[in-house]
Amino acid sequence: MTGEGGGLLGEHADSVECIAFCVSEQAPYCVSCAIDTKIHVYSLKEHKLRQKIEAAEYGGFSKIEFSTLDVHMFYAASTLGHLVVIDVRSGALLRTYKGHAAPINGFLEVPEHKVAVTVGDDFLCNIYDLTKPPKSSLPKEDSKEIKD
């Protein structure tokens, strides 16, 4: 009503691209991503920065979202074309799905089928099976490519 900010969760060194809140009371966290390669995890109970996750050596992240399959996991879409899965409690990188040759513009978790679908600047839609670990030696093999 007053137009004044209610608080500040933190700041990135570069453009903030996305923020996501966990809807579960089990994980009272908020995460933000930016083009500065870092992902910030905030405690919603304390309204402060809990940890900074260095999830890439270069590039940045364009979208971030909590999993509906596991409230302690979130996904982050990389400008390098990777979809990473991170544990919000520890900041541990759990999985990296590769398969795009350009930035990922968006993604969707489909809990009924336990897959993640990504869309990218390389004109591809990739489908990743979340029940299997990604194959690290051949990036394109852990995804199914859909072309129109």
C-alpha cells in the first residue's frame, strides 16, 4: 500500500533472472539465480542469506524452480544448456542433465511421468528421465530429442 519494500533477501553481482519459493513448510527456503553463476539460498524464517552455491564455472542461470517430487530439491536452468538438480539443505549438486547446445529458456517437471522437459535457444525440447542418473560420457543420450 505504501510502495515501500518489506525487506531485502540479498543481492547478486549481476542480473537476477529468477526466484522461487518452496511451498512446503518442511523446507522454508527461497532460492534465486542470476547471470553471475551463483545460486542464493535464503531462510524464510530468518529472512537472511543461508548459502551461496557456485553451480557453474561460467555462464549463469535463467530459471529456477522447486521440485514437486522432493521438496528439498530444486532445478536450475543454465545458460550453458544444462539442467542441474540441487539439494536446498546442503547446496550439493545432485545431478546435471546435458543435451542443449544453447541456453535453456524454460523447463517443466512432470511428476506423473517423473520426467523433466526443457526448451532451449537451440530449437530443441529435451525430455529427461528423473528416475535414472544422467549419462555423463555422452550428453545427448540422457535425453530424448523432440523436433517438429
